[in-house]
Amino acid sequence: MTARSLLPWLHHHFLTLDRYVLRQLLIALAATTGGLVALIWLMQSLHFVPLVADRGLSLRVFIELTSLLLPSFVAVVMPITTFIVSLFVYQRLASDRELTVMQAAGLSSFSLARPGLICAALSTLIVFVLNVWFVPSSYHAFRQYELQIRNKMAAFMLQDGVFTKVSNTMTVYIRSRDQNGVLQNILVEDDRQPDNHATILASRGNMVVVDDVPRVVLYDGSRQVLDRKTGRLNMLVFKQDTMDFSTTPPSSQHLRDSAEMSLSELLSPDPSAVSARDMGKFKVEGWRRLTSPLTCFSFAMIGMFTMLRGAFSRHGTITRPLVAVLCIVGLLAGAMLLQNLAGRDIRLIPLIPLFATLPGLICAYLLFVPEIKANRRQPRPA
């Protein structure tokens, strides 16, 4: 089907009321999701303000870094915004008596819920694509970019005549820096190995960056290492030495978080890379990525069931929307509890997809099946 023939196909297969309600749902979904994502992005960006204020990070690099988190924000908030939009739009249609007019025109509950189901299906597809492909790759790029920035900033934030705390375990002092960038009279307090505190003195040095890791090449100096267990002081005089100024220990630079791994890596963790104790947590994360899109359908069905089922009230009611909100809060809390328990006992993992889909299936059954059975009981005209 080409783009030119798509519009006539939609006009032919969807009623005007379907397009009217679906347009409201999609506009509200885009606005609500965009607003919540922007709010979360703003709150999370506050964690990186010290990189801008203390280390002179440019605004462009700051935006590039934090924007890599946007796919994960969208994947998290879209099930919630799908529920909010479904509840709000159908609540507005009910309060404006539009639902009453549609029902009086002979539209069934399924016909009324069809735009909401289409919106929920679209949200489910978007969250699934984000969880499986975009979120792991973007978060991995974020971790790598953040590491590069912190290491480079740690290297080039050195100031003349100032004791600079490069990290929690390293302090550097340089007396001056000439026009060629050569550091003069260098003092380094290195406490990265707690049992062997080192003090390095050098007459001069040069800053270099190798594989995004900052290093300083020291000339004509000495290294004094204090063994805190024995109290013995060892001293080494050198003509040339190289020090690593990265803020992250080399052993942890290649460790990946579960959010960076692909779906296949999570469902079948590598025993050499994942400890036996954390094996369940990685499998739960993989199942969460697969099942969290299904919560878009369940949450949307709860919102539509709340507004389409039950007696009509001329003055409106807040009881049903409040109950729906409390149900969503309970489902979110229950999902978090179930994932924590499943991480400890993998036998509970099959309950994760069941917990994600069962509320939506129950609401769909209660909303659609009684009407279908009633239509079947009606006598057919002769």
C-alpha cells in the first residue's frame, strides 16, 4: 500500500467518529508524553549541572549527552500517558454527552472503544521498538559519552598553582604551564590503591589522551609508595613514567549495565560476564522489556472500561476515574514487587507477562463479551 492510497483506505475503513476520537487521542498522547518526557529530562539533567558549572562543559555537548536518555524516558512514561489519555478523552466525551449521542446512534461498546484500541496498539508498538532496539543502544552510547567527557574534563581541568581534586582518590598540583602546554613541577597524590598510597613528584610532564583515557607523561621524578599494612616506604626514581588520570578504574570501564545489553544477552546471560547471583535480575530485565509494551493495552483498557461501562450520570462522577487511577498505581507497585521477587526466584518469571496482560484482558471481556452475547440472543428477522 502506497502513501497516496493510504488516506482513501482510512476513509473507507474507519467511520468519521473513529477518526474524530482517534485524532483527539493521538494529539493528547503526543502532548502528554512530550510534556512528561521534558519534565523528566529536566530533572535528570540536574545531575549533570556540575559538569557545566565546574568543568566548563559546553551547552551543545550537555544537550547531546542528556538527549541520549530520551528513548528510555519515552518507553517508561508511554504506558502511563496512554492510560491518562484514554481516561481523559473518554471522560470529556462523556461529560459533553458525545458518548450518549454515539450510543443512541447504535454504536456498540467495541465501536466506541475502537479508536482507543488503535491508540493503545500504536503505543504498544512504539514501546516495543524502543525497548528492543533504541533504548539499549542509546543508553550504551550515553555511558560511553559520559565516560569520555568525565575523563577528558578531569585531565584538562588542571589549574596552575591549585591543588585539583581529579577524583575522590587523586589530587594533582602543577606549579605552572608553559606556552607549549608542558606542565612544570608536578605533585600527584594517588590513593586509588587503598593499601599503597603513592606520592609522585616530577619536574615536568605532558598531557596526552589515548583511547579517550587521559594520561600524563612524567619526566625526571620519583614515586614514593607507602605500604599501610607494614608502614614501609618504597621510593622509585624514574626518568620517564606514565600515569592514568581517568576517573573510572580501568577494571570497570568495560563493565556494561543491564540497560545496555541486548534482549538476547539478557534472556541468555553469559556466565563469564554475569555472576550467578545476578543471573535472575538480568532475565527479569529481559522479560520486562518484552512485557512492558503490553501494559499500554492493559492501562488503556482500564481507562476505557471505566468510562464506557456503567450507568450514565448527568452530573458526572469522580469515583470511577479515581478508582481507575488507584488501580494503575496498584498495578505499577505490584509489577515492581513482582520483578524484585522474580529476580530472586526465576520460577516467578512467567507471572510477569501474565501480570502485564491479565488486567487488560479482564476489562476487554467485561466490556465486550456481554454485548456480543446479547446480540447473538436477539432473534434474526425472517
